[in-house]
Amino acid sequence: MGPFTTRPRPTLKRRFQLPLVILLAALWGLTIGSDAYAAPANAVSNAEQLIAQYTALWHEPDPARRLKTIEQIWSVSGQHQTPRSYSAGSRALNTEITEFQAQFPGATVTAHGVMRTHNHLLFNFTLRGISGAIIVEGVDYMRLDDSGKISHVVGFF
């Protein structure tokens, strides 16, 4: 390639490979030889249920009902980060979801490919518009606190 030749843009899949490998390596490093990160048995065994409750939040139209669920599954100081947003605490997350619903009315979020190790969960998600067309696909990393509540979610898309 010459000095002014442009390189082809990496595909979405290629852009996520390195961050995903780094994230998995970090998770692996945190858990090797240590019980300090061991989750309560019920938190690990109910990972899929917790993720289902979390994704259902994004569909719940009633802010009061949604806040009640958030407070049941979210730690008091829980954080949510994506390339487009950041929120800390249950009320901020509730506001973020309200704004999401205004931007994507009728959209659905589904999770699949759940992986877990101790207090750490990793899963794929798909956001579909009201027509069923895929808006975005990505990966969420979720960390649980010692009580099994969500303490941190980082979305990659």
C-alpha cells in the first residue's frame, strides 16, 4: 500500500474481536485461583433469569413499575455504560430507559449466548425495531455485587 492508500474499514465483527478478547482475558485473570470473586450460589444459577429481568426493563412502559424492578435487581450504586450513555443509580437508569424508549418506540431487546464465571456475566444482545428489523447487535458485560444484584453493565456495540 502506498502512503495515501486507504485501508478497508474493519467489519463490525473485526472491531469487536480485540475488545472482547481483552475483556475475556481480564475476567479470566480476576478469577484464577481466587474465591474472593465467588458469587452466591443463587446469583450464578439464576444468571439467565436476572438477564431476562434486565432486558425486560427496556420494554416496560410504566416508569414506576420499571423503577420498582430496577431497585430489586440493581445495586444502589449500580452503573450502566454504553458508547452513547452513562448512568449511575437506579433513578438515572430509569431515566435512561425512558429516553431509549422515546428514541426507539416499540423496540425489543433480546439476550442470547450467556456466559458466566463467578460474579461476571457476558451475553450477546439484539435490538430490533417495531418492524422486526435489527437496529444493532452487541455484547453486554455485567458484574454482580456480593448480594447478586447488578453493580455494573458495560455495553459494546
